Amino acid sequence: MTLQEEQTIIEVAHPDLLREVDRLHADGYRLVQIGCTDVGGIYEINYSFDKGYHLKNLRLKVGPDTEVPSISGIYWGAFVYENEMHDLFGIPVSGINIDFKGTFIRTAKKYPFSVTRKGEDPCQNE
Amino acid sequence: MPERIIVPFGPQHPVLPEPIHIDLVLEDEKVVEAIPSIGYIHRGLEQLVQKREYPEFVYVAERICGICSFIHSLCYCQGIEKIMEIEVPDRARYLRTIWSEYSRLHSHLLWLGLFADSMGFENLFMRSWRLREKVLDVLEDTTGGRVIQGTCKVGGVRRDIGQEKLDEIHRGLESFEEECRDLGHVFLNDTTVKNRLRGLGVLSKAEAYDLGAVGPTARASGVEMDHRETGYAAYGDLGFKPVIETAGDCYARCAVRLREVHASIDLVRRAIEEMPEGPIDVKVRGTPEGEYFSRAEQPRGEVVYYLRGDGTKNLSRARIRTPTLTNIPSLVKMLPGVQLADVPVVVLSIDPCISCTER
């Protein structure tokens, strides 16, 4: 028996992100994770939400220097993933409720998974 | 207004087997704010998928954690099997369930021991770990490894368990369950333990859900959520109901884990009784192309593997979201209002696994 679990992926535009996240929050979805993938020099950020074991993913595509708005104003616990995203990939995130400014994950090399900033160029959240 | 001081908790602390750092902002002896930070042992294992062939990455996934190692490999294999549309034989699904539940027993008994230690109850700590040894003996007997089993692979499992051994495990469950019941009796009824844990580090149901808490941390607050309900491996055949408590304090988190020990014993017993005959693996051909969010229930809660293959022998991405990472916001909410002396107990109550967090 193969696992049959409902999963959907919805692409969102940068300006629509907060509105879509807010809608899911109002619908009673739980934040599962935020994860980044490097796809040929641009980042694909998956915001995963769950309700009744239905996984809904909002997919945002951004360039390496594009600032992403924080969803921690809607999901308080999102600061963990957003600081991780910043510290490992070097993606600037604006408005995180608890912003560690690059010190949440203390890696020996800065932004180890970044396509443009690996080990150098500090990126500061605003 | 009392003066505020900051006391660093960790990264090295007697109750922490692994390093996590929390800055505790105190007013007298009371915590008013907690600021966590991690990254002392970050290994960047996710990036190894680009250097290891997809069947080899099972070994890496299993080494992310030394406690819930089997479930890491299971979740990874399940994701690859979904992408490649591989049907795993029934016997393999049942064997995976048995090893998953033994991993849970091993993890919960380890935690119970550490939790007793954090309260200064050394005798209870030793009793819990003595019982855990029996679980490790079964794992070693059936897989060859105490903490790293190496039995899960894409397409099934590597080793079978013979009928004679299954019968022996089944017979042993009765006395083991009795000993677990005695152990649970002390945890749940001892006056000192109750006084120490009740009303401590309370997390409401709404907070737990909104903060994304998972596993016993969420279930102790009344959130009915356990990924085994989706029926992966053999859970769909065996039937499963999550263990729920509602108080949301350290006592409730302890009670959930104790009751889950009995739920695991019951699942192992039924898996042995209903074990189907047949092969334990299928031949796997080709390379994965596509993406999938694979999820499984670890002892600490839901683990998520986002896997993406581009048709080559290496995956292009594996993003692993472990339960401790998502339970950190809940811990930050639990600590304010707690006395400094109770901080180790509250921190341990989420069963933090830093190896998982620092994958």
C-alpha cells in the first residue's frame, strides 16, 4: 500500500504572500514548515500548512537579493524558519518578530547554502 | 520593578545531552523572557543529497539522529517510493512498523530517564534506562544495531525477522508491559513528582496549534494530531488513535509519553499477530523525478522530508523539518513565569533533540 496523502502546491506572487498566508490562518491551517530550494540561481520558498492531514504549500519564487516579508506577524512561530532561511541561505527577511540578525544558527561559514553569499557578504534584515 | 538580569542556560548544561543555548531574562528568580539560539553542531547534512546517490542517502538520513534514526530512514524511503511509485510489500510495511514502535519505546524510555534525572530522581532515572536496555536488546537482536538499525531501504527492508524470533518478542511483551506499568505508576502518582510537574510550563491548546507544536508537546495540550493516523507503513491496517491529555503542563507531557509506551507495545503485539507472509523488498529501477513532502510520526512528533529529484541518481534537494525545530516556539512561550530552578524540567519536557534540529 503506497501512502496516499493529499498535497497541493500553489504558486504565489511576492505581493500576495501575506494575504494568502492570512487567509490560511483564518481557515485554521497550522504552519508546518518554511523551506528553501535553490533552483538554478533563484530560490523557491515553500510555505507548508496543514489542516486535517491535508498539506497545502504556497510556493514563492524570489531572486537571491529579494527581500521577503516575514509571516511571523500571522504565525508567531515562523521566526524559527525565517531566521534559518536567513542564516543558511542569506535571504533577507523583513519584519521578523524575533530577529536574531544572523546569530540564530551559528555556522562556522556564513550563509552556507547561499548561491551568491556563501561565506561572505553579510546580509542584514531590515 | 525588580532589576532584570540575563542568565545563560546552556549550551553545556547537566540536563542537556546536546548543546542548545537559551538566554533567560530574569526578574529575581522568575523567567520573564527566553531567547533561544542553536547552531553549535550544525552539520549541513541536507546538502549531502547532491553528493550521495539517492539509495545511499538512507544511511545519511538515519544518522541525523541517534534516537529516532529508524523513522528518519523510513520517512526518506517513503518519500522516494512515492515519487518513483514503488509499491512496498506488505511484510516490509509491518516490519517497518515494528521497528518504528521499538524506536519510539527506546526514545520515550530514554526521555523518561532524563526527565527523572532533571528532577533529581536518580533511582527512577536508572529504572527507566534499565527498561530501555530491553528495547535496545530487541533492536540489536533483530537488526544488528542498538541505535542505528540500517534495515530500511528504498523498496522495502533489508532484514526479515523469523517466526521464532517474532514469537519470542511477543512473549517478552507481557512482562515488559507490566514493568512499564510499574514505572508509570511512580511517574504519575508519586507526590513529589506530581508537585513538581503539575501546572508547570503550561501551553494551551490554542497556543500549541498556533505555534505549530507537534508530537507529545501538542497532544498534551489537547491537540489531536498524530501522523500515524494517516495510515503510513502498517498503521492503516492496525488502526490507531492518538493519545491525548488536556492540561498542557509538564505532567501532561509526561503522561502522554507514558501512555504512548503502552500504545507502542500494543501496536507491536498486533503487528506480530497479523504479520503477513511474503517478500520483504522489491527491485528498484530508475531514478526519482518529481517532488514530495514525506511525513512520519517520530517520538517527538511529525517529521517532514521535502524531496526533489530531477531524474539523476542524486536528488537536487532534501529539506528536513524535524519536530524539535518546530517545538522551539512553544518552549519560548512555556518559559516565561517559570522559576529558574524549574527551567531544566520545562526544557526537557519538549524532549529536545538537537542532532535532529542541527541536521
